[in-house]
Amino acid sequence: MGKTKKRQSIRKAIIIGMFLLFPITITWLSPALPVIYAAFGGILTGAVIIFLLQFLTSLFLGRAFCGYLCSAGGLQECMMLVSEKRIENTKVNAVKWLIWVPWVLVTIALFIRAGGVNEVDFFAGTVDNWIFLIAPYRYMIYFGVILLIVTSHLIVGKRATCHCVCWMAPFMIIGTKVSDRLKLPRLRLKSDRESCTGCNLCTKKCPMSLDVKAMVKAANMKNPECILCGECIDICPKKSIAYTFKNKSS
């Protein structure tokens, strides 16, 4: 158990560290800046580049970004010390698509109106050496985002922002589906249902409230909400779940 415990300790240290960097990285994770700069001159911002990279990396790494590098995910990991309420209603997963689809369509329409991409500026929207909070009015934006993440976690359940609000998750969900269609080798989970004792520890530990035990028993570990954090792997006493890098899961 020492090795697996160490892996989760490292993962959590990384993702919480990413949360501590959020005052800087928020500029490149913003859903607003792509719209604003598309409207005013057709400028391709760093955020758009990051979102495209999330899509491309998801072809081979799935949603590992969410489990290891997401700043909002780091805050939600901290919030699990306060509440580990599970999200049982899977319909909430549709909410993020109601946000993502209009946002993407509006952004594309604004770029078309501007005559396409006229300029690429990775640092558009940054202020004085990249620190987002250097401008006083931006504190309201920053703490508004923090409040949204915290309240959704407390009211809806753990990682509620990932399920309901996240505008980045759809890029990676689409990427994993494209990867599956192209049969690309991709980081994913595999299971051995014969060794599973049904202890349910994997389901209880899953930060995305997935019924992991049912997935193992069905020998189908594919789930668009899986963030590949490895919690289920490291909690399983029989090692019935593992990472694999193949073009299909089991």
C-alpha cells in the first residue's frame, strides 16, 4: 500500500499546487477572454490555445488533466475534507453541455464576424507579469469563481463543478470519444472482475461519484466522467483495477 499511497500523495500535492497557482493560471483557463477578444479584433488568446491542447492531449491521456492538473480540481480536493457527499443524479452531467455549446457557438460566430483569427496573443488579458489579481476589480471575479466552486461542492456534491459547470471538460470528453473512434492508444482503466470481491471501496473513494464497482463487474471501465485520478486503483485491496495504455478498456 505504500507505493499506491505515495502516488495519491504526489497527485494531490500537484493538483493542490495548481490551485495555489490559480491567481496566475486563471487567465489561461478563462471562458470569458476568448469571447471578449474574439469580439474585439478576432484575437486568439492563450485560453483558446490551452483548450485546444486539452482536446489534443485527451486523445492519448483522456481526462487525466482533470485528475492531476486542474486548478479547480485542486480546490475541490481540499473541499473533500469538508464534505464527501456523493452525486447520485447523473442528469447533472448535462448541465455543463448547456453552458459549453452556446459558449463555443458564440465564440466561433464572433471570430467569423471579425473575419477569422487576425492575431494570436497567448498573453492577452494578462496584467503586469501575468498576475490576474493585480487589478482590484479582478478580485471580485476570482473570488466569485472560488465561491461557485465551494458552494456547488457543498450543495450538489463532490466535484460538482466538474459535473455541472466546467467549460473545459467537454473538450476532453469529445477528445476521448474521438480517440475511441480512431482506436488510438489512450490512458484508461482496465479491470479484472474475477478478482473483485465487491467491497465497494472503489465506489466510495471515487471523487466523481461513479459506481466503479458496477463498472468492474460489467468489465467496462469507460465513463466520460472518469478523470483517471487512480483513487479506485489505489484503494482496491485485490488490485482489480489498473491503468493501461491501449486502444480499448476492459
